[in-house]
Amino acid sequence: MAIKEISEPLKAMLDKDELRIVTREDGAGTTLIKNWVLAWLHSGNKSKMLALFDKDAAGNLAAGELKENHLYKKQNSKSNVRVIQLEPSEEIIELYRAKLHMPYEVEHLLSTEVWDKAIKKRYVTPRNSNELLEAYKGNLSRDKSVDSILEEKIIESRIRETIANYNPHEDKKIDFCNMVVQIYQEDSIKDIFKGFQKTIGKIEQFFC
């Protein structure tokens, strides 16, 4: 949906069956995608393949391992296989400015209005204290709690109360996705995919 909304060239390729997208909802988890990339590299397939990973622990590990693979490294500048990770939305960049380097998944690129609905439907789970403490790259005084740091550093409450504090619930990702489809079809929230622009720009650059 986001690609068709943001990129006309990629939409045209999808409409002509020149491009195929396989997502987590199709059963393509991090490990499976990593194995597909390795198989593609070993096969010598000349068709283009782009693997997109979340910017979380699992995604960082998979992307790092693939980029260190000797077959991936020996590709030239016109490589047929590309491994990238999600680019940050403006909201996530705001977290970076606050020295909060939060791990994020594709759902975190959705608008905070979508997250408000997901929280009400309990499609999310709170980030734990260890994750939040690890994300904070500033000096931490002993008298400060995690909550007080978030309150102090994140000026915009809409960010603090959504993507900064929550992750998508692992068992509710399909429900989360279905909710986004419904919102998009009803056009009940505007610009829900604005946070995907940088990521889709990179995808477009590779395929077009």
C-alpha cells in the first residue's frame, strides 16, 4: 500500500508484474529472507532482489551477516542484490535528536494517529525498561527514571505516547496490518504512510 501511494514508478512496475513484494504477512520472516538472499547470491540469478530489514536487533544481525558474506561483498556497483534497513521517519529522527536511538520495526513508520488506534485495540506491547535504557545515549543521572527521561527529552507527546513507548505485539501483527488496510481504504486518517518516504525512495532508486 505504501509503495503504491508514494512511488508511481514502483506502482507501475507492480501493475505490470515486473516487481513482486513478499512480506512478513506472506511468511517471510527475518531468517527466511536472509536464506533467500544467500540462495540468490549462490544461484548467480541476474534479476534484481532487494531485502529490507527492520532496524531492530534481529534486523541488524541479519543485515550485518549478509553484508559480510563474501558473495555479497564481491558484487560490483551494479549489484543485483541489495540489503538495506528501514530509513527513519521524521518522528524517529526526533527521537534520535533526543539521544534516544530506539530500535524500530516497519509499523513504527506509520503515523502516530495510527498508533493511537493500535494502542486502543491492544495491538501493541510496552517497550521494557532495559530496551529504553539501552536506547538512551545521553548521560543518565542516578536520580532519573526511564519515564522521567522520556518526559524530559521527547517534547512531542504524540511521539512519546506512541512509538517511543510501544512495540507492535508479536502475536497481533496481522491484526495491526488489517487495521492499517481498513484505515487506508476508508481514508479515515491522512498521510498514514508519510514515514515511509525515505525507505521507499531507496527502493525506487535501486529498481528504477
